[in-house]
Amino acid sequence: MTPRTPEAAAAPQHVSRADAVGELYRRHAVGLVRIALLLVGDQASAEDVVHEAFLGLYRNWPTLNDYSRLVGYLRVAVVNGSRGVLRARKRAWLLPVRHDPPVWSAEAAAMATEERREVLAAMARLPRRQREVLVLRYYAELADTEIASVLGVSRGTVVSTASRALSVLARQVQEEEL
Amino acid sequence: MSRLEVRVQEACREAADTVRPEVIRSLDLEPDQRPARTRQAAATHRRGRVLGPLAAAAAVAIVVAGVVVLPRLMGGTPGHPNRQTHTSTPKPNALAALPKFTVLNNTNAIDVVTTATGRIVGQLHAPARQGFAALAGTASDRTFFAVADLNPQTSCQSFFYRFTLSADGRPSALIPLPVRRLPGLPTALAADASGNLVAFSIDQCATGASGHIGNGQAIGNIGLFDLTAGRTIRRWTYTLGEDYTTDLSISADGRLLGYSNFLDAKYMVGRVIPTSAPPGPDERYSHIVTRRPMLTALSTSGRLMYAISGTRDLALAAYSTANGQQVKVLRRLPASTETGVLVVDPTGRSALLSMTHFSTRKRLYPYVKGRPCLALRVHGILKCERITPPQTHFVIIDLTTGKVTALPFRQHGPPSWGVVAW
């Protein structure tokens, strides 16, 4: 018997809840952690956010009514979870706590290009929703309508927010404005 | 895609590729899963790195600026950064006419600061599991309003409060406003001189907690509480391509609201809307006063809108709310200025501006293997960039002469909306 995939439109009856969520995790965790990383900055926090999202899915499984939209659900949960992390950090400015090196430092292993690091640093200074729109549009490569669904706003708002973000970014990285 | 869009995409991809699939923790789903790993557990997991990389990144380009550029802006002598949030460099003559107290929002608490000295004279903690989002003052310098949301944002709600200050600045307890809780995240707050009218902006957030995908199309609204009537008397919805506002202001008599938001997905505009306008889309009942502002604030009379605008160099200018004509350029600001909030004091004589400066100038020191640093390659050699958390400075700008005077307190972190009220 071929188990139904978790993305099937109706509730999967032939697989356990844990198996279904586990399969979704196997397929989508990396991509979601990468999105969260771009929103919160470090992998440990990004993994926490994604774990919370999947645990939320697991808890809410019996109440879900549209199994074709599970990935969308997870994206929403990841965006919301990332906002929670950033809020907590806003308060943490008052604490003299050492922090892990950011993902674009040598210790975190990875970004060889200073120009790209500068772009990410500038993105980190953008307002929350502008950053979310840029990550979802240029990294996750979602269509504006999909971004609108994830963020709970209209497509027009996505377009305006992206335009505003690029305009600010252009000023900060000294790129000619669009 | 434009060159900038390509740069954004490449930067995101390079950072995202640092996440290697083989090192991601597995998901531990027990058959009898308890209701979620708690936030406390997550906090323990991350202990010692609360001040995260994103915050560090925010610091990077702002490193030097607060020390170097602000004195130039003020035409004074260079000060030096103080480790404390609240410093002591008062200029009594310049500050004497200002409101006695300034309230600062630190999200989890509100600090009451003596404006002239920067001394904290009172503190008010947010209710459990809430964080303050925005503040508003009244003409009395003793009555203030605050709006909070859940912290963490486990659901999307706004909570409105009033508090008063004693003669020596001690705050009362928070008094919930006699209005219903509103769905949505607060983005701005303003009150008229009497404190009877309170205007707010809320932004719909992504939904998903209930298992349903957020798909709403109304992105938020500006509303008006009449506290004498104890109800919301107006709602103007944001429409189409508009973005939420974070710089709401209201004339002293409560007749006019000023704010900025997006027009046709192209640029910001500063708008005014009469508080007597019927409910509906804000675009229908407001009119545009100025185009491409970064921040706006109404004068107490409502006859002028002050706006900071400009792409290369910034300027604070006054515009007539009747016809949009520029009345006066009050002050030019360096292009490197980042602004947060513009608040006109109750007398209408001066405005408070929160600001810092970003700079591309880097302070480097040698890389030492194993020591955390923000690393970059300079001519093939690994260097570390010195990270100094940015600080928000507060200045007052005389609305007649344009003269700028620094206030003797600062706040950790980059400038943000909702952080200060008079």
C-alpha cells in the first residue's frame, strides 16, 4: 500500500500523525531553516523556529482542514516564529551578553564575499516586514501572491513593501535606486 | 531583475547555503507529545547568545557614527559615548522649556526620564507576556498612553493602556483603556492634548496558529478611540498598496490626524485626515501634504506637517496641511542619518527626533583564530570588524530656528518607531 503523502488534499488516514509530520520535516526542514536563518541570523535560532513550527503542526493536526496547504502553514509559522525571536532580541540589547558570530562571519563558516555580507547587514537593518518580503521573494522565490498569503497581506502590499525595501537598501549599499 | 535584486538574491543564497542538511537536528516527535517545548527550554538552549547575529549585523554599519557625526550635526564639541543609557550633558537653558518628563519604551518596560538631566525617575513594567509597542503623550506631561502586543507574539492582539505620572515622575499602574481588545499588531499611537481622543494604527499579522492559512486582504487600519464615550468612533482601512504607518500624530484639538504611508507602491506620502471623516478607506478621506517623506509629525495647531525627507541629504521641513506648500526648511541632516521618531512637544515650539548614523567606514583589527569576530577579507587577509552596538540619540529641534540640541540620554539599539513620547 502506498501511503498518502501529507500534502494530499484530504486528511491522510493511512499514516500516523507522527509519520506524516516526520515526512514533511524530511522534505522541507532544510528549506525552512534557511528561510528562518535569513530572518533571524543564526542557525540555532532558525532550527528552534522551525522545530516550533513543526511541533505546532503536529499539535494542530487534528484540527487542520486543508492538507494541501501544509507547506504554506509551515511558512506562516516560520515567519511568525522568527518575529518572536527578533522581539526577544530587541529586549536583549540591554544585556551585556556575548553572542555567537553571525552567519556571515568566518567562524560561522561561510560567507567569503564581503559585498554579499554588506547586503545582508543592510537587510538586517530593514523593518521586519520588508526583510520578510525580500527573503521570501528573492531567496524562497515565492510569487507575490504566495508571499501575500504567507504574510497575510494583499499582493499590492507585497509589491509596495518590496519596492520600499529595495529603495532603502539601494541607499544603504550605495546602489542606484530602482 | 535589477542589479540590486541580483545582489540580494546572491547574498541570501550564500548565507542560506551555510545551513548544511546533515547537521540539522532531527525532529523529536513522541507519540504522546507534550504541548510543545516551552519557550523557557528554548531560552536555555540559546543561553549565552541572546544578543543575536542579526542584532550584531545591525550594529555593523553604525559603528562609528554616533560619536563622529552627531557632534558635527549639532555644531558642538565631540562628546564621547557613555556606557550607560542615560548620560549627563544637560544644557539647562536649552532644555528648560521642554516637557519635564520623557518616557522611553524598552519593550518590556517604560522608563520615565527627567528630560533635562536624563535621570531615570520611574519605571513601569509591561504586563506578563506583553511588550510595549508604542507610546503617546498629552499636553499635560503627566498623562500617557501605551499600546502593547503579546511577547512572544503567540497571537495577534493589541492592548491599550493609560498611565499617569506624579509630580516627581513616578508612574501609576497601567490602566487598561475601556475599549475592546483589537486583533492586529499595533504600529503607532497618538493622543490629543486633552487625552480624550487616542488614535492608533494596527497591522494585520500573519495567521496560522489555528491551523488556517492567513489570507486576509485588509492589511490594517487607523482607528480613533473616544475615551469619554468609551468606544472606537472611527476606523479607516489601509487599502491596496499602502503600507502601515508608524508615525501617527494628532493635532492638539483632536481634529486632524497626520501620518505617512505608501502611495501606489512607489513612494511614501504624508497625509492628513480629519477625525470627523466617515469610516472607510483612508485614501478616500485623506489628502496628501508631502511626497517622499521618511517621517512626519503634525504641529499642535494642525496647520503644519513637519517631514523629514530626501534620498541623498535629508531635511526637516514644514509644509502647510491646507495646500501642501513647503513653508520652511528647518534643518538639514547628514545623509547618513537614520531616523526613528519625530514628536512635537505639546507647546509646539520644538520637536524631538530619535536618530543615529550609519557609516560604511569600518574599524578593523587582526583576526585571531578561534576568537569570535565579524570577519571579512581585506586584500586577501582575514580581518575582524569591531562591533559596537548602535545607540539611538535623542535631539530636540527648535521649530522656529532649526537649532539642534542633544538630550542627555540615549537608548541601546538602532532607532525605531514607538520608542519615545512627550
